[in-house]
Amino acid sequence: MFCRSCSLALALLLLTASLGASAKGQDNNNCFSVVVGKHASFDGHVMAAHNEDDWPPQVVNHYKVPRRQHVPGDSITLLNGGRVEQVAETWSYIWSEMPGLRFSDSYLNEWGVSIFSDACPSREDMPELTNGGICYHLRRLVAERARSAREGVHIAAGLVERFGYAASGRTYIIADTTEGWFFCAVNGTHWAARRVPDDSVAMIANTYSIREMNLADTINFLASGDLIEYAIARGWYGRTAGSKFDFAAAYAHPGDEGDMRNICRQWDGFRQVSSAMPLPSENENSLPFCVAPERKLHPRDLMKILRDHYEATPFLQPEALTGHPHDQSITPICRHDTQTSFVMQLRSGLPVEVGCVYWVCLGSPCASVYLPYYFGLDAFPGSWYIQAEAPDEQTYQTLTQGKVTFSDVPVFWNFSRLRTLAEENPASLTLKIREVAASLEESVFARQAEAEKTALKLLQSGSFHEAVESLNGFSLGVQASAFEALQTVVDDFGHVTDR
């Protein structure tokens, strides 16, 4: 229950968000990320989750890339022309690819190291770049080379300092089976990183979220050597007696740091794990970097967060009640342009083939289902590869307006069509899709332990191929059940609307 004064403050806040959002913020995509520390999760292991939002036309491909060996003298040519020496061997990884985009791919490698990102514009306007800087290849190089999240942070830091970061700013989420880090790259050679405390959950929505930094504590904080001095020199931070350096206040673009669409999304995530989270203040990002959740979090909790449109909050706007909840001037976590969403279970003490589970859905998660794929899979099903390039606008519109037929169309187009169908019809269809998805996901959670037990026995007996086949069979069985259930929803809905 909200008091009358809170309601009045909220009305002003909504008006500010709908009319006063910065033009710069309007152009940004609106990804959302979560990291759960190992002691904050239900099974004592790290989890990481993400909504990848990119305005269409887009496609998303999925691959399993094997280990690769390289010969002395091999190098990588960066997108802007710089060159990086190749290492002798690069690791295997799962790759979620969005062809043609520089900042939208996600990875999970054979050491359980994951990397993905949120755009976080900085105020830097005089970046130092060498050979055009680095952008696209940064996350790929981390995925190919890092054996831990901390090593991934050091790899990313070395590349940013060597070449300079060739975009306004970004936070890379780098997590493994024991730690989760937020690595903030600033246009040019400056960066900051913070480890998510083991008992906490951190969330980010398109503006830097690292605040105070104890740079003497290198277990939990890392940064470029002149981070504070440079901010002072640029007039972004004034060191005074008793003042504490605030990285986000110093380096974030003010229009994005104060954008209520970023602030409200982060608040919306936090309030679902902590009932004590107060309403955000108008144009003042005072939210914490992380919170200690009131309960141990499960993958279902992260899926619920990623599907949220401010349901059960005063931020749910009138247009969402008469149309689809994606249609709100205050950007929700789950959006029309969410192209893929995932939850990663990153579990230590198990072979990576079983311990790391990539729960992935395509399209907006409110009109989709999370399907589990184990790192031990030998390859993604063929229907998860769409095409090498994104289509043009006309082709995209034609493909996403087509009939939902899970039996014979690549899964990306079917989930895109399912989203279109949900957005163009009564809310009852979206509710039915969510009901079916939740039921399916719960049945998978109930069967997950037994499937993993079988695979572990096979691995321990030396039957690696049989173990992989067992995991593949489990995932493909879940996929088939999901497609059948969703097809039934679509067909039944069509029969009703035809009458």
C-alpha cells in the first residue's frame, strides 16, 4: 500500500519519465542484467541472467564452438584495424550471436565463464584510442581466453588500456562458477570493475551502477590506475575532505544516469527480491549496486524478473491496461525488442558439461519459454541457426507476421511471430502463454536433478559420448514438449477467434 504523498510523487515521476527523457537515452537499447552471488542462490552457486534488447530487424543464432589450436604468429584483426596476437589454444564456448551488431553477442565458455553486456553511455568526449580502439572483439577474446571471471576482467582491462574502448561506454557482466563481476568500460582507456558480494544480487539497466569504490580492496574492486585523477582533471569529481569517489556520478552520461527508464527498471528488479526497496527518487539515481535478497534465489525468480512489465506496482501505466504491457513510456524490463533472454546456472564442483546450464528463450520472455541446454551439448539443434545476416525491414516484417508453425520454421521466427500474435491480441493470450511456459518450466525443474544424475553416472564411468547424448536427449525432449504445448495454445486461440 502506497501513501497519498507517494502517489503524488509518483505522478510527477511518471510525467518526468514520459516527457523529460533525454534524447540521448531515447536512442539507447535497453538491456537488463542480473548477477546472483553464490550464497544468495538456492543451491550455493552463481547465476547470471540477461535480456538482450536490440531494435529489429534482427536475428539470433546459437552455436557450440570447439576448442581451437593456433600456430605461432597467428593474430586477430580487430574491427577497426588493430591486431592482437593469438594464443596457442582458445577455449570452447556457447555463442549467442546477433549478426552485424558489435555489442550484442553473449558467451559461456568451457570454464564456466560467461560474458554479456549493457550499454552504459559515458560523459567522455576526448577518448584516447589506438588503431581505432576495441569494441566487438573484447567479449570474444574474454570468452576464448579466460579460465575465471577475475581473469576475464584482467583480459578486458588489458585490451581497453592497450587500444581504448571504441564506444561511449558499457558494462560487461563477467561471471563464473564462484564470482560475478561488473566491468565498466569508458570510451577511451579508463575502466572500473566491482565484484558482486557472495550474499547479494546486483542488477543493471543501461547506466553505470558501480558507486563508491575502495581501490585498496583489490579482492572486490579493480580499476585503471588514474581513474580518480582523470575524473578530477576533467572536473567530474572534486576531492574534498570527507568526500567519497562515486564512479557512476563521475563517469556516467548525466542524461542516462538520471533517466527514469533506467532507474525504474533497476528498482523493479530489486523490489522483487527485497520488499524494503523504496520508490526511486525523481531524476536521482540513488539505488544501490546490489542488495541482499530476502530469500535464496532460484532460476524461476530470475525468469520472473526478466518477464516483468511493472506488474503489481504503481508504475504499470494506463496504456498497458488497455493494450499490451510492452506499450509503456517508462521502459519495462521485458520489451518488444527483447530478442533473446537467458538465465545461466554456473555451478562449481560438477563437470562443466553438467554444471553449467544455459536456460535460453527467444523473443520477449513474456511470450516465450526458457529451455535448458547444458554445456555438454555437442551442438545446438539446426533450427537455432537462422542466417548469417540480419534481414531487411520488409523481410523481417513478413517473417514475423507469418503463421506460428513450430514444426517447420526456425525457432527465432516462431517466437518472433508468437510475440507479434500476443501483442496484437487480447491480454488473455499472453497470460495463457505465460501459464503454459511456467508449467513447463516447473516440470523441467522437477526433472532436472534426475537427468543430471544420469549424465554424471555416465561421465564417472568414462562414457562421455553417452553422457552427452543423455543431456542432448533431455534438452531436445524439453524443446519438443514446449513447442507442442505452445503450438496448441496458438491453434486453440485461432479456433476461438475464428468463431
